[in-house]
Amino acid sequence: MMVAPRHSAVPEDSARWMDAARAALAVAVAFSHAWLLFVTDHRPGDPWISYPFYFASGFAHTAVILFFVLSGFWIAKSVEALDRRGWRWRDFLLDRWTRLGIVVLPVLVLGGALDYLGFAVLRTPVHLNAHDVWFLPRDMARSLGPVAFAGNLAFLQSILVPPLGTNGPLWSVAFEFWYYLWFAALWLLVRHRRFSVALLLLVLAAASRDLAAGFLAWLVGAAIWLRGARLAIDRFWPIALFFAATLLWSRLGDRPGEDLVVAGVAGLFLAALLRRNPRFPARLAPVARFGASGSFSLYAIHFPVMAMVAGLSVWPGQLPPGPAGIAAALAAVGGAVMLAIGYARLTEANTGRLRNWLRGSLQTAIRPAE
């Protein structure tokens, strides 16, 4: 049986550190993709100034795993709080759908339109995948088709359908959606012996080994919320150094079980952070605010925009890894961040308003006729 955590709130400074981490992780993913799109692959003889950038560009997948850990932590907190108030699937699904949908649905329309323009009208080398690179779809027509669009609306990208157009990063958003449902269903089963139809959705794990493996990493974060207070981890700095070393280790090759190792060490660091609760510097407050209010927008929208810019500017020949290539990649990230800030003000900032409107509409629709 799951045991409710002894703490009812996350320490404020720790929460701000986690928000700042979300910002850093989203920027890391965006930089990795900008580097892939704008700069050539590493070759012997490349200038030494490019080495740190090549190294930094390889953390995108690890960043997503860390996103999973943070997500598991916060969703477990949300599920536990909702259960205390009296569980209602309608409330949970409404909360989760509005959080994802208000960002993802416009991205599917806008990103899909950009990709269609690049593929069918402008015929850019990026959208035609002229170099047959791994990070772009080999069959853009299929990736932009109605089946792909409908599947992305249902959060089935990279499970049953391809991500829409160039927006490969949306794979993790689909995974998150199913993790929300799976965890809530498992919570009710273990804590209340209550069977939910959502348990049947675990069958999707059979369709994707990556989906199943990612859930284990996600559960690490949930476990820290549920049990982290019992770990009594006092050695903050040794664990922080161990965490940093693990991140570097993850960059040096692909190994079986690597994601779970990274998630496990990240969970230990998260538990240590919560216990130590180091003061969050005021000068980093804008970073934390962006992490809380705009990092999801950056993650969701950056790739189709970068792909269009790259297709119209540097492709078919990417830039060499010198000052021009580095500047182009950094400018692409900076532009994506600015775009995400504006996009988030139109979408994420209105999540509560959309949720309240949908809740009122549902209550009106199901109210018995008098």
C-alpha cells in the first residue's frame, strides 16, 4: 500500500531550483536540435572551439529523462492531493488535458502548417530530408498525413503513429500523457483496491519498449514524492557531485539501462535537494519563472520553427563548426526562447482559464434537466 508523504508541501527554494532546472533542460534540448540543424557533424580537424558545443549538444535525451523524473514527482504530488480531496477521474483528466492540450494543440496546427509549407510549397532541403539524416522523417508526406495528425491529437506519436512533421520532440509529450493515466490507475489500485479502466491502457507498453522503459524513469520521481522524506539524505554536495558525474558518464556512450541509472541518481539528488533546501539566488528568479511558465512551450514549439529557418538559410550545406556556425545555433536557441515566452503568454498563462471554462461547460452538459 502506498504511504502518503509526511510533507504536504515542497519547500519554496527547492521548488524554484526545480523550475530553473526545467528551463535549463528545455534549453539543452533546443540547443541540441539547433546544433544538429545548423552545424555539420563532427569531423577530425574541427576547431577546438567547437568541442564544448558538440559535447553539450549530446544531452537532449538525458534532459528528457530528467524531465520525466521531475514530472513523476509533481504528478504524484497532484494525484495524492486530489485523492485526499476525493478522487474524481473527471477532475484529474481535465487538469492533465488542459495542461498539455493548451500548448500541444496549437503547436500541432502551427507546426504542421510550417512543415507543410516547407515540404509541399517551398520544398526546402530540410523538409525533403535531402541528406537522409536520422533526426528528420524519411517520409514527410506520411508524417503530415491525416492519420498522423489524428494520432498526435490522441497522444499516440512514436507509439502508433509518427510525430507530426518535423516535430520529433513531441514523442516525450505523448509518453507523459500515458504515464499520467497509468500512475493514477495504479495509485487507485494499490491504495484503494479500486480497478480503473485506465489500467487496461497499460497494454500500450507492449507497443513500445521505450514507452515502458521511460515509465520506470518517471516512477523514480513519483517515488521521491512518496518516500523521499524517509531517505534522510544529508550529504548534499557529495550527491550533487555524483549526479554531475553521472550526467557526464551518460554523455560518453549508450549503455543498456543507462536511462534508469540516470533517473535513479537524479532521484537521489532530488531527495537531497528537498532535504537541504538551499537558498535560491534572487538573480536567477527569471530563469525559474521561465521554467515554470514557458519551458513546456519552448520544448513543444522550437523544432518546426528551427527547421524552417534552417531550411531557408543554411541548408543544403550546414555551417562548419566555427564562429558562424556557433553563432547561428546560439541565435536559433535565443530566438526560440523569445518565441516560447510569447507563445506561453498566449497558451500556458491561460491554462487555469481554460480549465475553469471546460469544467463549467462539462457541469452544464451533465446537469440533469429540471
